[in-house]
Amino acid sequence: MQNNIEQVLRDLSQQQYVATSEIATVMFLAEKLGKPVLAEGPAGVGKTELAKAWSGVTGKRLIRLQCYEGLDESKALYEWEYAKQMLYTQLLRDKLSQLLADAQSLTEAADRLAQEEDVFFSERFLLARPLLQAITADEPVVLLIDEIDRADAEFEAFLLEVLSDFQVTVPEIGTIKARHQPIVLLTSNNTRDLSEALKRRCLYLFIDYPNSETETNIVRLRVPELNAKLAQQAVEVVQGLRQMDLKKHPSVSETIDWARALVMLNADNLDKQTLETTLTVLLKHESDVQKAKRSLSSDRQHPIERDSRGASQNRGSLRRFGDWNN
């Protein structure tokens, strides 16, 4: 059990998650108050990783519901295993024949079958999806509802019952209440506005791109094989890219991927050729790659300007450290 914010920070760090005080505070309160957390922010800044890390911190199993357009209750909550029901029907055919043998009419036969519906619409034929798995789990779990902004507004409305009372209704069975209230983390990449009703039920957390120092710490923690100098250089380049007008800015996860790529290439310094040949690890649109290369070429022709204190000024370019090595 996490007793204070400092302990939360330490525990998350042990899970290789570099958290801010705000993140640690919100997660601490969510655990204590039993409130869901809505984490918004750009893609790839660690929202999903936070849920995974919290699962590790608390020792609770992680159950993940990946949202997408067209997601409905049956995919998120439960489905009836019709194939299994049909198999049982075939196996019990003789028994059913005996049951209906002396029925005087179709109505009477249907009434007799109706009395046996509970056999075929019971939990033995219920295929639990993530939401029902979390509610019926024998132990407390962490429920990650990932990218809720991708789902339709109708599905978002359905979630209100789950997040309000932590219960769901299965018409054939009834209302199922949570055996243990899960810790719920919803993530959103801000592709659409979420309803006020959903937000009211959650503690709100915005996770933005980290500053240079924090991102360097993340890279050093996740890719310890990368030397400190190269880690700092790599982060400075990424930070510079995020100042440019690009279709998609590199995420923290892509920074980590790039750091691992540099290790695989046995790079000990970030020279111009290495940067140009590995840019596509960071940038996923050709127009962004070409814009970055033009900026790099311009940097070589025009040294970084310095202010009156001698500090370098970033003009929205890539090169924020020393001369490129050829």
C-alpha cells in the first residue's frame, strides 16, 4: 500500500516509469478514493505505460480494453457462446425429446422449453470480455480502457453505469456487481471531446511531452546501454523536432525506439549521417523527414546564434548541440 506521494514516485521508478509529482498525486488519490483516472495527452507520452506500471506497483492484474470505432457492448462486456450452446443442445437432444414427448401443442412445447432457458443462458455459456472480466475478478485488478476517444459516444454513455456503480446488467441473468472495485485508467489522445458526464466521474490527468531533463532520465532508465552523452544528444534532437511544424511530432516511445536503434548501430556519437539514416524511426511522414533534413542542412550553413550571455538559441532547428561530425 502506497502511504505517500514520495513512495508512489519511488515505486513507479522501480517499474521504469519516470513520473511527475502530479502523476504520482493523481494515482495516489485514485487508489485512496476509488475514482477512475482519465489521462489525456498526445499519443506516445506514457499514458498506457502508466497503467502497466501501476499494475506492477500494486501487484494487481492488468485487464485492457482497446477502444476503436464501432466498439459495442458485446465486444467490451460479454458474448454468448452460441457454438457451445448448440453443442450442448445436440448432446442433450435425447433429454429434450423426452421433455417434449407428451406435449399436446406447440405452445405447450415452447412453454416447457422456456422453463429450461436458464440452463442455456447461464454463466457457463457467458464469454466474459474485458469489462465483465474486471467486474467478476476474484481479486482487485487494474482496468485500462485505452483510447476511449476512438470509441463512439454511445459506447461512452454505456460506460457511465460501469464507472458510476461498478456493475453491469446482463438481461438474461440480471445485474452483476463488482466483487472488488477495480482501479480504472482511461486514456485519450484528444481526437474528440469526451462528455462532461464521463469527466465528472474521473480524476483528470494531462500528460504532455516531457522536458529535456525528464526525457533524458526516461531514456537512461529504459535504454541503460546508451552512453549518457549520446542519450542527451538524442533527446535534444527530439526536443528540437517537437518545435518544428510537423504532421506528427515524435513521441516518447519513439525516442526510446530511436535510442535502442542507436545502440543496435553501435553509435557512440550522433553524426549527420547517423541522424539522416535513422530519422524514420522518429518521423513517420515523408514530408516531415524532408523538412527535418532541410533544417539539418541549414544548420550546417548557419551556426547556432548565441544570446548576450553566450547561451545557444534554438530557432526551431535540429542542431542544438556541437558541430556535426562527418
